[in-house]
Amino acid sequence: MVTKAAIQEFLAQRKIAIIGVSRDTKQFANIVYRLLKERGYTVYPVNPYAENVEGDRCYPSAKVLPEKVDSAVIMLPPEKVLAVLSDIADVGINYVWIQRHSETEQSIQFCKDHNIKVVYGECIIMFLEPVAFPHRFHRWIKKVSGGFSKEN
């Protein structure tokens, strides 16, 4: 189970690669990309099939980002995550958020084996302050239902 402390530690990282953004601005990964930018994060879109995303230069992989980033959000089909994690490990990204429904046991284990701090099984939007409805409500439900570890 992911702790609140792990989520807070991830969100304390200010340079983030968003892996899985789309040329389609309506996609969920793009919503996350915009929200992180709005909240002052330095974000880099990563998609091997797009040159530009949301008006910003897009990068084909974490290996070619213009500077070292602290963390990465992965929003891909589960079967594509391990390949991306290999790139992340190679460039020394230490924090990963594998968006809910993208994680697999193998991807979580890969992170642990490579000393990458990983958040998984959660929606990042539930934790980007200020949290808007309905995500604020979802977070409250998770809290009162005991969905977080008691660890801080």
C-alpha cells in the first residue's frame, strides 16, 4: 500500500516527465500535464510519436530530455510500462508515479529492484493541491475508508 508520505515526497519533486501525453488534448495524460504546469512544476512531455504537445516540444523518451528531471508520471497501457521504466532507471530518475491502472506487479517490482521510489494505484489528480471536485471527494472517501497506510 502506498503511504501519504510517499505521495508527498513524490509531489515535492519539481521537475517531472509526463510519459504518455497525447497529441489529443482531451486525453487524461494531457489533463495531468496541464495541471502540473498550472501548479508551477517544470514538466516535459514524453511521447515517441509526437513532436509537440500542448504547444510544447515533446521528447521521444526520458533518455533525451534537455535536463535531469526528478520524477516521472507514467500514463501508458500496462504492457508498455516496463520498457519505459528501463529508460527511467538508465537516466537516474528516482521517483515514479505509475498512474492507476497502468501498474503491474512486474513494474512495481522493477522499481523496487532499481531503488526507484514508486507511487502506484492512485490518481495523481487527487493529490494536486488545490484539489477540485470530484477528486477532493474521492480523496476524502479514501481517507475515511482507511485506504491509506497508517505510516507517515
